[in-house]
Amino acid sequence: MTANQFVCPNHDKILITQCLATCPHHIRCMAKPTLETVAKSVSDRKLGRKFSVTELISGTREQYLKKTIAYAINPQDHIFAMHGSAVHSICEHSTSSSVLTELRLANDLYTGQIDCYGDVLGNGKKILLDYKVTSSYKAMVALGYYKEDVPTGETYKTGLKKGQPKIKKVWRYDGVKKLYEWALQVNAYRLLLEEHNFKVDDMYIQLYVRDYSVRISSERNITQPMYLLHINKISDHWLKAYFSAKKEHLAAALNDKIAPAFCSHRESWHGRKCVNYCDVHEECKRLYAASLPVAEDAA
Ligand code: SF4
Ligand code: SF4
């Protein structure tokens, strides 16, 4: 199934087809073309049992619900995702015949759309490049930036801390790069390219930081709108095992019509996605409540 309803600002739910035909409110909450783009972005691509890389990386329960029930989405929650689509369309035009953009490929495990491939960085290497629009916080942790307390060499002369060393915060750039899902996705695309006889010398993500101009961004040491992020190789054996297990799990759930267990901590971003970002959280909760045993005195 797919998202078939929009949630209006007053929390009413309305069929997307009905909203696009006529808004029952005195004025639309956003322009009709924007709503049409949101509706298109959440429609199921109906590839049968071929799942996309992003579908397999996300929670199996979430994907199961998205594919089996009709659900409602708030168009406001999908605007940042559209920034990503806009960046893709800006970048998809290349005058170079040696650069491929928006290339859709498939293998036995998944389908994927490669944003950009070729000698795009001018170093003579075949580069696989993926575009991401993200927040300054996510950029900071993906780049491995962190602050460390460093003694200044001075001590406090007065007050409660008298005699104690003075400390200053210093930016470090060698932290663990927290980009597991991105690295999985880009490596899955690398595998696709290599299986179709495209040599890949290196992988990068071109990060667009949507809030780079606000104060909080400079406090995170994010001072430019765009960063190039190198992605390390993940072993092919590990990738195939991971995607094969995720594919089998989702296909079996769909086949048996049995909802998988809750998404893992990693898939649900340690619960943050369930609370704020999951389109099917209502259905997920309802299904869980329905699966609970009925108390005897309530029966
Ligand atoms: S345009 Fe906005 S307010 Fe009007 S029906 Fe659609 S979602 Fe609701
Ligand atoms: S609410 Fe959480 S556990 Fe349920 S489908 Fe969404 S992400 Fe998964």
C-alpha cells in the first residue's frame, strides 16, 4: 500500500486524491504543486519483490507497514526530503560524457539509483558520488568533529576554582565518523556498479548542510554549505550477507502477512524515529496494542 491521506494543519485527515482535487479549507496549507510532489515522493514504487537499497536499510517493520497498510502523512514532515530531491535535480545535468547521473541498476538483492559516477573530482579516478541534504548536527558527527577539554596552562587565581587549571574547548577532527547507514548505502551502490562492470576507485558523499548559515551551525564548527565526505569500503561479503538477510526477512513478512518485531535500536535511531519521524508510528502502535493478550477481567 502507500500513504493515501494527508494530515491537515488542524489534524483532520483527508484522502490525498481529495486534497489534490479540492481543499475543503478556505486556503491550501501549501501550494498544490508542492503537495503533488510530496504525494509522488511517498507513493510505493511497486517493484514487486525488488526492494530498494534505502528500503532494506530502514526498519523491516516500518517497510512492512508501509507496504501493507494505507497511512496518513503530514506534508510538512516531508519538506526536507524534497530538498534532497531538489538538489538531485540541480546536480543531475552534466556536460561531460564521462559522467553518469541518476543511473538506476538492480541485482539479485536490491535496486538502487546512483546519483553520480565518473571522473567527477578531476583526479582521473572513477568516483561514485552520492548527494545528501542534512542538518549541521548530522554533518558534524558524520565528519567526526568533536570538542575536547584542553588545559590552557593557566590556573584560576580567585573564586571556588582557585588553584585549579583553566580549561578551554578545542575542536578535533579525528573522531569516529558516525555515518553507518550512509556508508552502507553508498557501498551497496558501489557493488551494483561493479557488478555491472563499472570500476569504482573511490566513494564520496557530497553533503549539503541545510542550516549552515544559522548560529548553531557555527557552534558545531560547520561553516560552509557543502562538504565532501570520503566513504571507506565495506567488504562485499558482509554487504551481501546484510542485504540478503534484510531482503529475506521483509519478503517473508510480506508473504506470511505477519508484521516483524519492532525495528532495531539502530533502525529506529534509538527510538527517536518512533516518536518524531516515522510515518507509520500510529499503525505500529495500534498493531502492537492489538497483539497484547486481553486481561481476563476485561474479557
Ligand atoms: S491543502 Fe492542506 S489543508 Fe487543504 S486538504 Fe490538503 S493537506 Fe489539508
Ligand atoms: S514506530 Fe518505530 S518500531 Fe514502529 S515502524 Fe516506526 S520506526 Fe519501526
